[in-house]
Amino acid sequence: MALHAAVTLVRESEIPLTAQIQRFLKKEVTEGTLHPGTRLPSSRRLADDLGVSRSVVVEAYGQLVAEGYLEAVQGAGTRVVRHLDRAVPGPPVPSLLDDGHAGRRDPAVRWDLRPGGGNVPDFPRREWLAAYQRALHAADPAALDYPPLAGDPRLRVELARYLGRMCGVRSTPAQVMVTAGFAQALGLLAAVLPGLGTTALGIENPGHPGQRRFVQESGLRSLPLPVDGEGLDVAALAASGARAVLVTPAHQFPTGAPLSARRREALVRWARDVDGLIIEDDYDRGLWYERGASRPLALQRLAPDHVVYAGTVSKTLAPGLRLGWLAAPAPLLERLRRARARQDLGTDVLTQLAFAEFLRGGAYDRHLRRLNALCRTRHDALREAVRRHLPGAAVAGPAAGLHAYVTLPRHTDEAALVAGALRRSVLLCGAASHHARPGEGAPALVVGHAHLPRSGAEQAVRELAAVLSGR
């Protein structure tokens, strides 16, 4: 393999060429332009590129090896050494929908019970690779051009079929938009709402802290609305004066409470009365393993003209795919297209084609069946461990999704429990951070359980019991 490198020489300089190469490479290494482990061109290749004698490059490389900047590895050429001191990088910038708990796994922690994307337990690598290969093999050159802003037509057809079959969503392929996850979907909606005369968005409380922050940073005013055992308090929504609301009706995040039938009817009436908009975040559709009960169908089917249905594969496949979708009323979808034209040129085509193949061939259904069976055993293990070791605590809501909401006895000091658990190598997320204001709500834990082995749930909950008992 012929490697090349950008090296600048000044032939009119009084500084010898060897010294120029040496100084240039040393500067690039120390300033971080040439990263540790980077392989450099052979002395013959670099000499040819620079139009100098090979001995000039050999001498420069040799001096840099002697000074500890480069290393010559037998059979692997010359590389930048891997152990150079570097400034400690700053903390990663959280995504706008980061809930503050995902993506930061501390290797010193034995049991990480936080919810988040890393909680997805079983990506179907072989099936996804097969679907990707089929899609790539079938893609002609035109398919690899810039995609339509609403998404590749083949995926939109498959999504419309899937959403109708599995979720009861009433839409056509023309009403579906493919997005880079729910984050982009919410960003597009935040961009178009002011043009519809809406500057405030109702949000569930407790709810997703990242979404609450996102709404505020998007320039909309967030209106926290209470949630109880029946889901969103629609009377509070009506009293707020809002004309748009973001809800998780099938499996409320984080409490797990499904929106009751009477609340669903009330929410639809509200939307029609005020000509309002409901954003339905069906974030973990497909993950429902409650025995003897079916997952509620999409709210969207009750009022397709007033509901934007949003979904994603972040909980069922992997958040790193950055793949989601909207089913929206046609007039709103056109506004969303125009807003997107100012942001990007569409979602990765090959991922779209692979997912279309994944849906069409039934691989997604098979994956969901396996994932639900796995999650059920782990949810059952967590529920049993809580029952045995945490008197007065309970796992609330139906068995669904990748997390569980564990209510604690009223007298429990939630913050002290979280801190004490960490000292015992258990990383927890308390419910307090999901409330809009400090001190709201009863003590509870939001527990990511899907990645835990059965024995892991038992051992982690025993540690919590030890903290509560003061051992």
C-alpha cells in the first residue's frame, strides 16, 4: 500500500532539507495533527513525493526515532509512537436528547442500572449484515444519489405497512418521513411550530430530561404537565393554554403508565377543540411483554389530522443507527420538508435500504420476538429481586421497554440511596432528575434492566437493600 503525507519544504531556505522534514514532522506530531499510531510513508515513497534523495528522508526519520517521536516497526514501517503525552480531552458534549445517564459507563462500576441506549442487549448482527448486503447488491447508481428529503421511497412504503400492521397508524407512504432518530424529528417540529402560531409545548412531568432541555434550547417555552397512573393529565393541559403537546401514551417515560382510554379520548377532544397538535413519541414500540395484555395501539389512529406519530429503532436495534420516522398530516409534512432542506440533504441511503429489506423480509419481526423474550426474563428477575429484597418498593407499570420504574417507600432518601449504591459499585438513576422542579414527586428509581443477566438483577438489588438497611 502506497502511503502519502503532506510535508512542506522551502528549497530556497538555508535550513537543510533533512532538518526541514524533521522539524515539520515533529511539529505535526506535537500539535496533534499526526496522531499516535499513524503510519507514515516509506522513506522511498516520501522521497519520491518530495523530489529529494531517499537518504534525506532516512536521516530525518532516524533522528525522530532517536528523539522518541517515531518508531520503526519491523514489517510495519514507520509510525508515530503511541505513548506520547496528550492533553486530557474535555468531557463529551451531550446530545440534545441525552438524558444525562446514557453513554458514560464507568469501568469501575460493577452494575450500571441507568437507562439509555447502551441498555439494548442484543443487536442482530448476522441478519442486519445479510439485509445490508442484499440492499447494497440491489442498489443501482441512482439509488446512491442524494435521497428525497422525506426518505427513500422503498423504506417509506415498508414503514407505512409496518406502522399500520403493528401500531394501527393510519398513513400512506407519502405521509412518512425518515429522520436521523427522534432527535432530528423533534428538532424539525420545533422549527415549524412557531410558523403555526405555537411558541409553547406541553411536556410530561416527570418526563425525559433531555427532551425538556431540547425544547427550551430550541426557543420554545416548555410547559410541564403532571402525569399520574393514567398518564398525562389532560385537564391540566387544557388549562395551560398550550396548543401543542409531546406525549408518550403507550408507555410513559419514565413511569411506564399507559395513557388510559378515557384520557386518550379527552386528549383527542382537546386537540380538535383548540386545533392543536399532539406529538406522539412511541419510543419503544415493539417492546411489550406484559402477560395477558396487548400494547395500546397508536393514539394517531384516533385523530390523524392532529397527531404526528414518531418512532425509532434506537430502543429495538441500536441508537447508533440514527434511524427514526414521522407519520404526519400532509400539510405539516410539507413544512417539515422545507425545514429539513435548511438542515441537511437526507438520511444515509444504505441504512434506509437495509432497514427496508429488514422489514420486508420479516427479520425485524423475528428480532423483536427474540428481544421481547429476553427482556421478559430480565424484567421478571428484577421484579422478583425487588419483591424479595426491597420491602415497600415495587416495579410500576406494565412489563415493556428497556427500563423499569421502581417506586420506593415514602420515607426513602432517594439521593442518599443513589450515592450509597455508588459506593457499593452500583450506578443508579433516581427519578428526581426527570422532574421539572426539584423536590417534586415521590422517591423512585429509573432502572435499565434489559442488559442485566438474571443473577445481575439479584445481586444489584441486594446491594441496594444493604444501603437502605445501613449495612
